[in-house]
Amino acid sequence: MWNWELNEAVQVTIPWDDEESPRISEIGSCSNESLQSVQSPQRSQVVNDMQTSMESTTHDSSVSISETFGHTPQKWKNLSEVYAQCKMSIIEPESYNEATKDEAWNKAMTEEISIIEKNSTWELVDRPSSKPIVGVKWIYKTKLNLDGSIQKHKARLVAKGYTQKPGIDCNETFAPVARLDTIRTLIPLAAQKGWKLCQLDVKSAFLNGILEEEVYVDQPEGFVIKGAEDKVYRLRKALYGLKQAPRAWYSEIDTCLTQCGFHRSPSEATLYVRAKEGVGTLIVSIYVDDIVYTGSSDEMMEEFKVEMMCKYEMSDLGLLHHFLGMGVTQTEGSIFIH
């Protein structure tokens, strides 16, 4: 304490009797008890509720997965649905051994081989001694919808075209594709005329291109024929990855459309027009394996779709909704691009 007369601090010792010491501690304990008694009604209720919940969870073994406690979700979701909603990056397999661990990729590879064989793309022959053999490999791609959800798993058998040599197993390789300006012109035209824009997807389009050169490829990994491991495939039609594959497919689809009565535009090699007097006009644009068509006659559009689906293995995608990175929304009397 401070002594004002001496103007200095003075230390004062307060003696406590032994009888009073326990009393001090009793007062302190009483104070704590009284403090606890003030907080106990609300606190004890929470503790009792927690104990009751824990006991019921422990002893009740028949609790279903969908039953909720507190913030637990009411429904368990598939991991792929969570990834789709979070729009996380999807890891695609980089090798055949990695792909075989997933049933979806196994199914995709089987479908690819089925399409190749159904198309009569190749024939098994003895390995030639004077011709180079082009290797093949599997490429895996996950196709997504506009909302980021998975549309399908696509396994593509691709030839190692970088080993081809001009003049030996390839000649002409150039093939035109639709320009983006053409599609951007076709969409406003359809909107102005009130036409519908529809889309067809050619399954494994390059497999339909007939080869003029003599090309041999190895048997694909995972689909080697037992007892014929030394043999190779001679290609009748093109495979993806071959240098001349785009050229072969364009020659095939150009010949088909010309035979169906279409006239190719002189300024755009992938734009075709067919007109019938008294019926209407049909316009078709080709971008590799995607076919976009529109016209003034629903009858001509339906007739064209039937012709193409009879000629090639195709998927009818209905109204155009996604093309070259553009989202297309068609309503009655208007078309929106996003």
C-alpha cells in the first residue's frame, strides 16, 4: 500500500489465523458452487440431450443410412454426381492398363471395336515383309454436357500416323471443314426464316472413308486374336490418326451428298443446298463428323435424316444445342447463342 505521509510504498502483511483459512477456501468453493448452480439448468439440459442422443445412437443398431442427425444430409449421393455439381476436373486414363480398371472404359473400347468390325474397316492378314506397319493406341476422352455432367465415355482407337511417309502409305491429306463464320451465318438465317436447326452425329466418321493406299496396322492392345499374334490388319477404310483419314471421309460424304441431289457451294466446300420446286429448300453444313441442317420443309428434313441414318451409323441429336463450343437455345420464333 502507499504511505502518503512518507510518500513511499509500504508492504503490509495481513496475518491469517489457521481457523479462518479453511473458511476462506469454503467461501471460494461456495462461490464456485453458486456459479455452477446459476449456469447448471441450461448447461445440464444440453449435456443430458447429448448423452441421450449418443446412447440412442450407440444402442440402436437399426438406424438407416437416410436417417439424419443435426447437419447430416438427408440423402447419400453418388460421387460422380458430386463431381459434376462441383465441376471438378475429370482424370482420364492415360494407358490401356489404367483404363481396364474401370468398367465404363472397358465398355467404350468394346463398342469401338464393334463399330470397326461392323464397318468392315480391316481384314486380318499375314505380316508383309516389304510394307511398314503403323502402330495403334487407345485414346480416352470423357464428353461432358453444358452443365458439366458426364455425357459419355469415348474410347478411340487411333493410328500412329506420325510414322507414315508421303508417297509410301499416304498421298493427299488435305480436307476442308466448315468455317465458324458459316455456322454463324446459318444460325441467323434460320432465326430470320423461322426454321429449325437440327444436328446429326456420325459415329466414327473416319471409319467410313475408303483408302486408296495400302496401309497395315498392328492389332490393338487388349484385342489381340489368340493364335494369330503375329498377324496384322490391312485397312480397307481409314482409322483416326491416319494422315489421309480426313481426306478419305470428306471424299466419302461429298460423294454421298452429291448423289442425293445436293449442290456444293462454290465458296464453301462443306456447305450443300438441295431445293425442290413447290416443296422447299434444305441446307446442310459438315464439320468433320457433325452435320448441321436446316430448311423450310419439315418433310425434306425428315427425309434427309432417314437417308443419312440408313447410309451411316449416326446419332440423332435433335435440335441443335451445342456446336463448336457454342450453346444454342431454340424457342418458338427465336434462337439464342450463349
